[in-house]
Amino acid sequence: MVKQHVNIGIILFVFFVCAACLHGCRHFSYEGQHPELPALPEAFFVGTDSCIPCHDDVYRHYKQTVHAQLQSDEVKGMQRGCETCHGPGSMHVQTKRTGDIISFSHLTAAQSSAVCLQCHRGDPVMDWRANRHVMSGVGCNECHKSHKITAPKMVYRGDPEICFSCHEEKRAQHLLPSHHPVKEGKMRCSSCHNNHGSENNNLKKLNRNDICFECHAEYQGPFVYEHVPVIEDCTICHDPHGTIADNLLRQNEPFLCLRCHKGHRPNPKTGNHPSMASLMTSCVQCHAQIHGSDLPSQVKGGGLTR
Ligand code: HEC
Ligand code: HEC
Ligand code: HEC
Ligand code: HEC
Ligand code: HEC
Ligand code: HEC
Ligand code: HEC
Ligand code: HEC
Ligand code: HEC
Ligand code: HEC
């Protein structure tokens, strides 16, 4: 009898120790564990005030961010200030060693994104895993800077500058004679691209033409006389970033058209087709409604001429 009581006592004791341990451990780790999430299992939280004396420059920048302005009750864990992202700081405040704090310069892209993904799970990063950037080892902190506020949404140097820094060839395209007014500040890479999701060239919409129709609705149709490649994909003829040819065309006319068409054969009656002379210049001189038309050609059937 007595022995049994002791056993139950031991079992209860072990149970409470384990429970206390698990509870404590949860304090030292983040909510909603992520396999890549870095941790400092030995340390405990000491509060933002203990960081300020040595990092007042960082603190001044941090104060301007959305993260610092969040009410503590809005987001669980945010009341931990600096330690929300850098982990518990008890060891680091003693040693000042970077190894005793979560230092982003020592993390992989996946680990550093995991810190952000604790809270950012919904919009806009819901489909983050399908993004070409995450698959190529580009994490949140390549584009966002948590302390250097240089542009809205904590985007480092802003869109398009941050994009140009890695996509040099896109900067070159935007210097060509015909280009979308991105570097002029009238639109951004993010006008067409989704930086946080979509496996389809990181584009905002699955159907490319739907992106174009947002701003060029006049080409949406439906038209009585459609032009097949226009319905299929605007980018068959246009490069959205920049081209040497006018109108963002991938090639000049008539070569663009002659990729798919033979042009005109001589008219058997007159021996010559009126367009033969124009063959070397412009097809849209006559086929002015190249994107689709509701009116038939004056000669016969369709023809995209008016
Ligand atoms: C007593 C001064 C001191 C205190 C207090 C202190 N730090 Fe540091 N911290 C340093 C020094 C010095 C370094 C640079 C260490 C090095 O370069 O090896 C550093 C480095 C860091 C780094 C790494 C920087 C990098 O290069 O990636 C982070 C992150 C950091 N501290 C965050 C914190 C946080 C968060 C707190 C509060 C919990 C804090 N520090 C409190 C002195 C301090
Ligand atoms: C929202 C997450 C987050 C919070 C909160 C945060 N940091 Fe950082 N910190 C980062 C990231 C990410 C980096 C790496 C540089 C970057 O990408 O912005 C960084 C870098 C640093 C560095 C290295 C120097 C530098 O500027 O790169 C220090 C020191 C630092 N943080 C200290 C602090 C202190 C002190 C606080 C609180 C006042 C704080 N951090 C709050 C995410 C955060
Ligand atoms: C403790 C939770 C939490 C963590 C961790 C966190 N964030 Fe946030 N963040 C928020 C909340 C809440 C907002 C405000 C609401 C929103 O925009 O989703 C916000 C806003 C933002 C914004 C929009 C800023 C603006 O000006 O509107 C960016 C960008 C951002 N976070 C990036 C990051 C990055 C990068 C990291 C990792 C270094 C990170 N966040 C870590 C909770 C967090
Ligand atoms: C390739 C660059 C890039 C990467 C990588 C990136 N972002 Fe962004 N993010 C941007 C740009 C540019 C904006 C502002 C334009 C926009 O809304 O898309 C932005 C906006 C945001 C916003 C604000 C959205 C809003 O509408 O207020 C949040 C929050 C955010 N990012 C979080 C993250 C998080 C978390 C990660 C990592 C999981 C991440 N971002 C990765 C470029 C990036
Ligand atoms: C007008 C819409 C639009 C704008 C603005 C835009 N893109 Fe694109 N982008 C697209 C479309 C559509 C595709 C897929 C078709 C293609 O490959 O040309 C694409 C493809 C890409 C690709 C992958 C294929 C390739 O050509 O290498 C990259 C990288 C890219 N864009 C980067 C950028 C950058 C960086 C910016 C800002 C400087 C930008 N884009 C602005 C629409 C746009
Ligand atoms: C740190 C470097 C870096 C930054 C910053 C960056 N990218 Fe990228 N981006 C890459 C890498 C690496 C890839 C994958 C390899 C590739 O396809 O070129 C990629 C892929 C892409 C793709 C998809 C290409 C495809 O073939 O599907 C697009 C679109 C794109 N980036 C647009 C942007 C935009 C828009 C920005 C700015 C908001 C940006 N990138 C910022 C490095 C970067
Ligand atoms: C966010 C709005 C926006 C989106 C989305 C957009 N465009 Fe544009 N587009 C513009 C603006 C603004 C101009 C410049 C108009 C001007 O200068 O008068 C332009 C100009 C053009 C031009 C003429 C270029 C020249 O040199 O005159 C073509 C062609 C074009 N866009 C095709 C496209 C295609 C194809 C898509 C889809 C991949 C697209 N656009 C998506 C806003 C947009
Ligand atoms: C078969 C090739 C082809 C396709 C596909 C195509 N276009 Fe064009 N687009 C042209 C040609 C050729 C011009 C020049 C017309 C001219 O000089 O009159 C042009 C000119 C334009 C212009 C600039 C002229 C203006 O009205 O400002 C825009 C914008 C445009 N296209 C948008 C689109 C959109 C949106 C799509 C997809 C729905 C598309 N294009 C598909 C061949 C094409
Ligand atoms: C990617 C291939 C492609 C390109 C590039 C292209 N077309 Fe077409 N075009 C087609 C196809 C496919 C049809 C439908 C053929 C059919 O129905 O027999 C068509 C039909 C036509 C028609 C007949 C329309 C009708 O109503 O019967 C004309 C005119 C035409 N294209 C002119 C042009 C001109 C001008 C250009 C250059 C600006 C051009 N096309 C570029 C593929 C292309
Ligand atoms: C001088 C005006 C003119 C020029 C320039 C012209 N076309 Fe045509 N095209 C027409 C007319 C009118 C039709 C209507 C059908 C017909 O009578 O043959 C037509 C019909 C077509 C058709 C439909 C085929 C058919 O027989 O129904 C295609 C494809 C076509 N043109 C392509 C081109 C291409 C490609 C170029 C440039 C190399 C071009 N056209 C230049 C006037 C012209």
C-alpha cells in the first residue's frame, strides 16, 4: 500500500517536472515550430531595453518600422521586441558574441525566412513555397531590410532598384528605346510580378493576358475577327520588359509577321498584289486592327484591316 503511494508520488513528480519543462521550453522557442527555425535553447528573454545601450543605432531605425509600432496584444510574441526575431538574448548581453544570438548573417536563406514565416503565413506569402525565389535560395531578407528603412514596405532601395541589383539583364532591357515606364516610376516590377507566390514566372495571374488587360483593356475583346496569337499570349509578339523595335515588339515588321505568315502571293489577275510594295515595310499599314476587329475586310472575309 505504502509502496504504491510512493510510486504514484514519483509518477506525479516526474509528470509535473516534464510538464514544467515543456512549458519552459516553449518559452525558449517560437510559436508554431518550423523545421528551419533557428533556436537558442540555453538562453532566456531579457527585453529590448537591455539591447539599446549597445545597439542604439539599430534601435533608432527599428522604431520606425511597422514591427516596432505593433501593439503587443496584436501579435503574440511581438512584445519581445528585438528578441522576436533575434531570439532570447541573455547569453549575448553577457558575451557580446554573435554566436550567442540569432545573427542573420550566419543563417541560410531558408532559416532566415523561417523567422519571418512564423507570423507571415497568410497574405501575401501564402503561396511562398511555389515562388521561384525560394526555390533558388532567395529569402525574405534579400528584398526586405528590417532596420534600414529606404522605401515603403521595408523594401530595401525600393522596387525596381532591388530587382535590378540581381536581374541586371532586366535593367539593360529597360534602357532600350521601347520599354514599360518602370524606371520612370510610373509602374513597378510588382505591377506584373508576384514576389511572394506563383510558380508561373512569378507572375501575378495564371493567364498572362489577364495581367496586360488590367491596363490595356481595349484589347480584351471578344472580337468577331480574332487574331489567334493575340488570344493565346500577348508575349508571343511583345516582350514586356524592353525591345529595340517600337511598341515592345520582339521583332520588327514584316519579319515578326513572316514568322507565321507567307505574306501575299501575286494576284493572278493583275499579276501583282497591292501589298507587294509594302511587304518590306509594314503589314499593319493595312492590317491596322492587328489585335482583333469587328468589321470584315473590304475585299473578303476577315483581314484585320479595319
Ligand atoms: C554589452 C553590449 C551589447 C548588448 C547589451 C547587446 N549586444 Fe548585440 N552585439 C554587441 C557587439 C559588440 C556585437 C558585435 C559582435 C561581433 O561583431 O563579433 C553584437 C552583435 C549583435 C548581433 C549580430 C550582428 C551581425 O553581424 O549579424 C545581433 C543580431 C545583436 N547583437 C543583437 C542584440 C540584441 C537583440 C540584444 C538585446 C537582447 C543585444 N544585441 C544586446 C554588443 C551588445
Ligand atoms: C522583424 C524582425 C527583427 C526585429 C524585430 C529586429 N531585428 Fe535586428 N535584424 C533582423 C534582420 C532580418 C537582420 C539582418 C539584416 C536585414 O536583413 O535586415 C537584422 C540585423 C541586425 C543587426 C546586425 C546589423 C545590421 O543592421 O544588419 C543587429 C545588431 C540587430 N539586428 C539588432 C537588433 C535590435 C537591437 C533590435 C531591437 C531594437 C532588432 N534587431 C530587432 C531582424 C529583426
Ligand atoms: C511576431 C510576428 C512577426 C514576425 C516574426 C515578423 N513580422 Fe513582419 N509584420 C508582422 C505584422 C503583424 C505586420 C503588420 C501587418 C501586416 O502587414 O501583415 C508586419 C508587417 C510586415 C511588413 C509590411 C511593412 C509595411 O510597411 O507595411 C513587411 C515587409 C514585413 N512585416 C516583413 C517581415 C520580415 C522580412 C520578417 C522577418 C525578418 C518579419 N516581417 C517578421 C508580424 C511579424
Ligand atoms: C524578390 C523580392 C522579395 C522577396 C524575396 C520577398 N518580398 Fe515581400 N515584398 C516585396 C516587394 C517589392 C513588396 C512591395 C510590393 C508588393 O506589395 O508586392 C513586398 C511587400 C511585402 C509585404 C507587405 C504587403 C502589403 O501589401 O502590405 C509583406 C508583409 C512582405 N512583403 C513579407 C515578405 C515575407 C515574409 C517574405 C519571405 C517569406 C517576403 N516578403 C519576401 C519583395 C519581396
Ligand atoms: C508589364 C508587365 C511586366 C513588368 C512591368 C515586368 N515584367 Fe518581368 N515578366 C513579365 C512577363 C509576362 C513575363 C513572362 C514572359 C517572358 O518571359 O517574357 C516576365 C518574365 C520575367 C522574368 C523571367 C524570364 C526572363 O525574361 O528572364 C524575369 C527574371 C523578370 N520578368 C523580371 C522582371 C523585373 C526585374 C522587372 C522590373 C524591372 C519586371 N520583370 C517587370 C511581365 C512583366
Ligand atoms: C538576391 C537576388 C535577387 C533579388 C533581389 C531579386 N531576384 Fe528575382 N530571381 C533571383 C534568382 C536567383 C532567381 C532564379 C533564377 C532565375 O530564374 O533567374 C530569380 C527569379 C525571378 C523570376 C522568375 C524567373 C523564372 O524564370 O521563372 C522573376 C519574375 C523575378 N526573379 C523577379 C524579381 C523581382 C520583380 C524582384 C524585385 C522585387 C527580384 N526578382 C529580386 C534573384 C533575385
Ligand atoms: C500596370 C499597368 C500595365 C500593365 C499591367 C501592362 N502595361 Fe503595357 N503599358 C503601360 C503603360 C503605362 C504604358 C506606356 C503608355 C504610354 O507611354 O503612353 C504601356 C505601354 C505598352 C506598350 C507600348 C510600348 C511603346 O513603346 O509604346 C505595349 C506594346 C504594351 N504596353 C504591352 C503590354 C503587355 C503585352 C502587357 C502584359 C504582359 C502589358 N503591357 C501590361 C501599363 C501597363
Ligand atoms: C501578332 C502579334 C501581336 C500580338 C500577339 C499582340 N500584339 Fe500588341 N501590337 C502588335 C503590333 C504589330 C503593334 C504595333 C501596331 C501599330 O504600329 O499600329 C502592337 C501594338 C500594341 C500596343 C501599343 C499601341 C497602342 O495602342 O498604344 C499595345 C498597348 C499592345 N500592342 C498591347 C497588346 C496586348 C495587351 C496584347 C495581348 C492581348 C497584344 N498586344 C498582342 C502585335 C501584336
Ligand atoms: C505566332 C504566329 C503569328 C504571328 C507572329 C502573326 N500571326 Fe497572323 N495569324 C496567325 C494565325 C494562327 C492566324 C489564323 C490563321 C487561320 O485562321 O488560317 C492568323 C491570322 C492572320 C490574319 C487573317 C485574319 C482573318 O481574319 O482571316 C491576318 C490578316 C494576319 N494574321 C496578319 C498578321 C500580321 C500583319 C502579323 C504581324 C504583325 C501577324 N499576323 C503575326 C498567327 C500569327
Ligand atoms: C496594302 C495593304 C496590305 C498590306 C501592306 C498587307 N496586306 Fe495582308 N491583306 C490585305 C487585304 C486587303 C487582305 C484581305 C484578303 C485579300 O484580299 O487577300 C489581306 C489578307 C491577309 C491575310 C489573310 C490571308 C487570306 O488570304 O485571307 C494574311 C495572313 C495577311 N494578309 C498577311 C499579311 C502580312 C504578313 C503582311 C506583311 C508582310 C501583309 N498582309 C501586308 C492587305 C494588305
